[in-house]
Amino acid sequence: MKLPLQIAILAAGKGKRMHSALPKVLHPLGGKPLLAHVLATARAMTPRMICIVEGAGDAVRKRFPDPDLNWARQDPPRGTGDALRCALAALPPDGVTLVMFGADPLAREATLREVVEHAERGALSLLTIDLDDPSGYGRIVRSADGSVAAIVEHKDATLEQQAIREINTGVMAAPTTAFAHWLAAIDNRNSSGEYFLTDVIALAVRDGVAVATTNAASVTEALGVNSQRDLAELERRYQRMQAEALLDAGVTLADPARIDVRGTLACGRDVTIDVGCIFEGGVTLGDNVAVGSHCVLRSVKVGNGTAIAPFSHIEDASIGAQCRIGPYARIRPATVLADDVHIGNFVEVKASAIGVRSKVNHLTYVGDSTVGRDVNIGAGTITCNYDGANKHRTIIEDDVHIGSDTQLVAPVTIGRGATIGAGTTVWKDVPPDALAMNEKTQVARSGWKRPKKG
């Protein structure tokens, strides 16, 4: 019979080995806090309630103010058994409780559902994994008939038990009433002075309750974070998983070991990504997009056939089809590029819309601007959009040609078809089809000699 499911996420550990003021469960993996990964999996299982056990302080609760979450406090931390006691006080007393850990982020939903199914049939259900080197982990000790008899910690294990490769991950599920009964019976008479959740296994065996196991398909599902070294290793595993998924979807990666996806990356057909690229937030790449080496794209949509040259940074922007970006271009938030736009080397664009076939190719800043179709903006041009207190807008209409080393002092409008001479400072509107320039006098002094050092 399917019983109501509730999930307790233990997240009260101080994470001393992280050597950080940031709570362990808030350290990022793939651009999201460890706890966010755990919550995503927990929510996918549609439990009736989720309770997070937090420690001292409120940093974790502030980071996750979601209304569907319930909270319990464990302060001071007195072990995993005591943490689950705190959670059960905030959860309904019936149904099945699944125990997860806030710093163990990559268990799959399908694996956890199997753990829960055993608990629905009345068993104490454990998630285990076989390790080539199980040193330091609690071993799953089985009876002659294969049933679980106990978990023995590494330091207490005999040489024969130390050879066991199956270890306990800590994830478990059981009928809630059974958990409550066993937790009331455990004690903290051990060297740590803590209440260990693993002690319930011996109590289940004593009570004649079946102890069922689910073996995780991959060691990655069972890995948790206790140190910066653990986090770095898990990040590489996570990124390899993202790379393999992209490869399976047909994306060409120059080196699967040198890509970081810190959010979501959706790719069309025949996308190529060179080495060292970072994708953050939600990024969408259309068909035939090519991303050069060492680019950073954050919350970006890129149209079909666009090429992004190396070392370009694009954030919160929409890029049209058949565009050419970079190298060394920076496109900042609220920018929209139409199709076939060229943004060249050392060009910065911010909060601007640039029309079809327009080009900004060299050493230029375009900010708070509306640029029409078929516009060419010369090298060294600057839109002077900030007066020290307020931002102002520049409007450049269709088919305008702007010469190099021009300053456009906003608010200003350049009319359709106008031409701005090189080196001009424009502070007044320019009519359509006009030539605007600042008249200058050039002087040549014959016979002039350059000063020399004495």
C-alpha cells in the first residue's frame, strides 16, 4: 500500500572541515547551493511535506524562504539521530519518512523512489553503495542468509569486516512510527557523545523488522561534501555528467573535461563549444551556434548560426541569428541584438537594442541606446549616457554611418541616413541624411624640431 511520503533533510552540520563562514549546504555545486540540488530531487518526489533541519543562525532559511518548506532547529548539533528527532517533531506522525542530507546532492529520484518503496512495505530501507576503497565508511554486515545484520564503523570493524565493500550512505526510509520508536531508544554513550541515526539498524534487527537495501547505480549518487576537497571532486564529477549529456544530445565539445555548466544549457543541432567555456543561469544556443574558447554566457539566448569568438562575455541578453560576436566582446544585461549584427573586439554593449545588419566592430561603448538597421559605428565611438546622476538614451536611426572616435552625448537622436564625421562630439540632434562634424583647423609648422633630452 502506498503511504503518504514526507522528507526530512538534515542540514544542521557546521561543516568545520570546509573552513568557511558559509554553511556547508550553501556552498555551490554547478552554480547552485548543495541544498538546492537536494531540494530539487525531493520536490520531484511530490512529498506531502519537506522539513529541513537547520543549525544555529538563519542563513540557510534566508536563502530558501520557499513557502512549501518546514523548518526544525537543532542547536547544538548532537548527531544525525537527534537531527531526525527534531524533524519528526515538525512532521506528521504517520506515513513514511525519507531521510536525506543537505550536502549529499546527486542521488537520483529513481533510486530514492526504490528506497521509499521498501519502506512502504514496512522495512527499514537503506541506500548503499559498493566502493573499491571503503576506508572510513560504515560497513554493511550481512547474515548468512544475506539479510542486513548491522552497520559497523570502520574503526570498530574486524579485518574481515574491513574487507566488505558495501557501505552505508546515510540515506534511509522507514514508517514514521518506527523511526520515532527507535529514536526514543538510542543513546549517546559513545566517544562523540552524539546520537547516531545508524543505531536504529540494530534496533530494527532486534525488533524483527526487515532491513532492505537499495544499491546506488553510481558512486556519484552517494557522494557527500565534508571539505573543499570533496566539493572540488564532486564539481568535476557533476560537470562530467553535464558534458556527457551534451555529447549524447549531439553537441560537439572540444574537450568534455573543460566546460562548466552552472545552470541549464539547451542546445540545438550542430552546436560546437570550444574549451574553457562557462554557462550560467539559463542559456539557449540555437542550431549551428559556435562558441569560441573561454567565453562566459550567463542567462543568454543565442539564435541560429551565430558565432561567438573567444574571450567574450555575454549576460542577460538576447542574440539574434547569424550574428558575429567578439573576440573580447562584452554584452551586458538588457541588450537585444537583431539578426546579422556584428559586435567586434573590445566592444561593450549595455541595455541597448541593435538592429539588423548593424556593425559595431572595434573598441566602442554603446550603452542605453536604440540602434536601427544597417548602421555602422566606427572604432573608438562612445555613447556618453551618464551625466553623473541619471542615464539618458541615444537613438541612432537606420542607415547611419558614424566615424571613428566619436562621442554621442545623450540624450540625442541621429536621424536616418545621417553621417557623423570622425572625431566629432555630438550633443545636438542630427537631422536625417545630414553630415555632422565639428569644424577644426589643421596647422602644419614647417621646420619644427622635436625637443630632445638634455
